[in-house]
Amino acid sequence: MLLGSCSHLVLSPPGSRFAPPHVGPASGQHPKPSRTILGSQSAFPMAPYEEVSVSGFEDFTRAVEQHKAEPVVREGLKHISEACVFIYCQVGEKPYWKDPNNDFRTNLKITAVPTLLKYGTPQKLVESECLQANLVEMLFTED
């Protein structure tokens, strides 16, 4: 059940780790690891990093595009009203996503990932449109 007068849904390829900061890691994923170098007198934290494992060039380019969109969408979330709910959903493993009869394709008419969708309306941003801050902000602020 979605609460509020509007809801937003971002669909991404399997294996992406995008999750809005107020929601936490995506379901079934672990938070970014934190590492510390232990010295003789004190501990110095290192910057956390994220590891994304991909297979093949197509998956590589998809992962690169996803991580370009992530900061743009995170920034856009600052413009979402309190009455809205942001839902992050992975579309499943590659064979399921490629099936033309999967639920995302048939029920939501999603043809590409990432997709940022204003649920219940025809408004959506697809692939490279998710990289355009002005479009993301407009999607989050329009009623």
C-alpha cells in the first residue's frame, strides 16, 4: 500500500545498490563496508567504497549509467513532498527482466532501466533522462 497523495518508483537493473538515504540499503543488500587502518597509536577510518560485480560489457555499461543517475536522483529527493513515498525496486535477474511477459513490462509498461516513475500517472523518466537534474526535480515536484 502506498501512502500519501503521490508516490515515486525507481526501477533499476539487478545488482544496483541505489537506495534513498532515508530508506537504507535495498532489500537483500548489505550496507557499504567501513574499513579502518589500525596504527600503533590510533585508528584512521578509510573512505567506504562500493563494489559492483558485473558480467560482460552490456552489464558494465548499465552499471556505469546507473551510478551516474544515483547522485542526481538523491538530490532530486530533496524536493519530494512529505506526503509522498519513494519506492526503490529492482526488476529481477536478467532472464526475468528480458522476458517480454514479466510483470514490470506488462503491468507498468516499463521498457528500460533505470526508470523513474510517478506511479498512477503517465509521468516517467527513462535511462539517460534520469541523469538530468531538472527533469528529476520536475518529476518530484509536479502534482
